[in-house]
Amino acid sequence: MVGERQYWRRRIVFPDGRLIRFNSFWVAAGPGQVIEYVNPVCGLQMAPYVEDGRLHYRGVRFVVKLGPLVLPIPEWLLLGHTTIVEAAIDECHFAMDFRLTHPLFGEVFRYAGVFEADWPEAGPALNPAVPDRSA
């Protein structure tokens, strides 16, 4: 956490060596909800809950932040409803299934797999002011 934001820096390495980076930050969005911003303007508001020992995130709406204004956008108007399910495997690994399902077009995006959490000592993943020099 830095201030009221929780920063995430993700690296997805595919078996063929391809690397994708995905950075975001989370902020509280009222009781029992968070917004994950993928850039300073666009975000996804979610309601997390635990069921059967797994962490679920239910999409509430998309948002657009314009200065102090946070404008709600219904899920159906953009990519559809978001569902995320995470399950701990061990201290450093978790399984995740992320889905975007549009009411007219069906499943429009999905990624799932087993992921490893890397907890560097207060480095770039925890402080956005520290440059990310990871490969």
C-alpha cells in the first residue's frame, strides 16, 4: 500500500518466453467494494467475497475517473460482467480464473492458470516510485 492505493505489477511469462506486463492499482470504493484502475482513468468496480475457501470478485460496473468525478458505466455497455475466482495453492501460488461475459456476445475474454506471487522487499511492486527493472 502506498497511501490509499494498493499497487499491482504483474508479469505473465508464457512457455514460449513471451512476456506481458500488466500494472494496476486498487482503491476502496465504499463498503465491501474496490476499484481496480488499469490506467488513471478506466477502472473496474468489484465486490469481493469468500465462498468455499476461495476468493471471488463480482463485477459491479466499470468506471471512468475524470478528476474528482467517478462516472459509472454499466457492465453490459462495455465488455460485460466480470467474475474472478482465486484459490490458494500454497504460500506462494494460487489458481485464478478471470472471465468477462457479455449478455449478447457471451464470453468475450478469459484467462486462467496457476500463478506465483513474488514478494520483493519493498521494491517496485510495493512502491510505484521505484522503477521496475525486472525482466
